[in-house]
Amino acid sequence: MQIEFCGEWFPVTREAFFTIGRDADLVVDDNPFLHRRLLQVSWFDGFWVLSNVGSRLPVTVTDGAGRLQSWLAPGGRLPLVFARTTVVFTAGPTTYELALHATEPAFSYTDVSSHEGATTIGSVTLTESQRALIVALAEQMLRFDGSGRGEIPTNAKAAERLGWALTRFNRKLDNVCDKFDRIGVQGMRGGLSSYATNRRIRLVEYAITSRLVTRADLALLEKGVL
């Protein structure tokens, strides 16, 4: 197993636990919102296992091609059966992405997927302006070539990036989150005090890991008011 983060590669052996966090084997960042140890990779009973050893931050895990996705809550464990597994999580204003590469994956499949970044995901169809909204929120992550980190802008900053009024941005964000909430995407709803922040974070994590938007969609930001 090897872990890719910000252009660097970190080998993982079967003999010891490998930790990821603020003060771990892989130091992601000195972000005070990040756990000292958020994730742990270990070899157990013939499988690589990813464990969320933090106390409050959920982690989004996908097969790397966006076909399968899990939301790994604190205390949760998940077997890593694919050749490439993408992990995305957010601490404070910053979102991080890393990739886990298994040299001998337990599972493989034939690629029969359609065009990347297709407008329809499951039963959700997005308009061009709704896609542009997601791109504005995920822009920093999309501009990284591979795994990395990026900050999620506030609603006001994202609206300014699109040339929209804040009220229009908020209305469209409500509509987008409602669409995904109706098909069962977790985290698009929350308590009154944290709803605005949490739904923005979850929307970016879901969009990145499911390949809902890709680098090619950055062109939407140059179209001006949609």
C-alpha cells in the first residue's frame, strides 16, 4: 500500500499501523481544526483497513472512479479493496484529498462508465448554473493535479466569483442541496446553527469524490453570469 498526498508518496507496511493527521506518520497540515490522528491504515485478516480514529470529523471514501462512495464516521472502519481509493475530508475551512494505492487489490472491475462529469448523477439532473455553483465551491480542489488541499470559499466569495448576487447564490445552493438530500446523500441537511457550513462542505466532498465535477468544468467559471 502507498499513500499519495500533494505529489508525495508514503509507503505503508503490513507490520505497523500508519496514521494520518496533524501529528502522525503522514502530517497533512498543522491545521488546528484537524485531529492529531484522524485516520489509520492497517493490515487486518487479509485486508487493508481504513479506520476513522478521530472524534468528530467524518471522512468521504470512494473507489477513486466515483462509482462507489461511503461516509466514514468517527469510530468507523472500512476495508480497502480497490486498486485506488480516494479519501476526502474537511477540517475548518480546508478540504484535503489523498489517494491510497494497493498493489494487490482484492477487487477489480471492467470500466464501462460513460463520459466523466456527465450532467446526470443517479436521478439528479443539474442545470449549467447549478454545476457552476458547485465548481465555484470546489475550485481550489479541482485546480490541484491529483491529491492535495484547498479551501472552500464562503457563500459570499463564491457568489462574487460567479458574478451573482448573494441571494441568488443562496437560493441555488438550497435547490442543489435539496436535490441531493432527496436521493439520500448524507450531510446535505444539518442543525440550524451548522447547516450553512456543513452542507457546503459535504457538497464539495461529494462532488469531488463522485466526479460530479472535474477540472474540465472550471471553464464554467469563465462564462460570467449564467
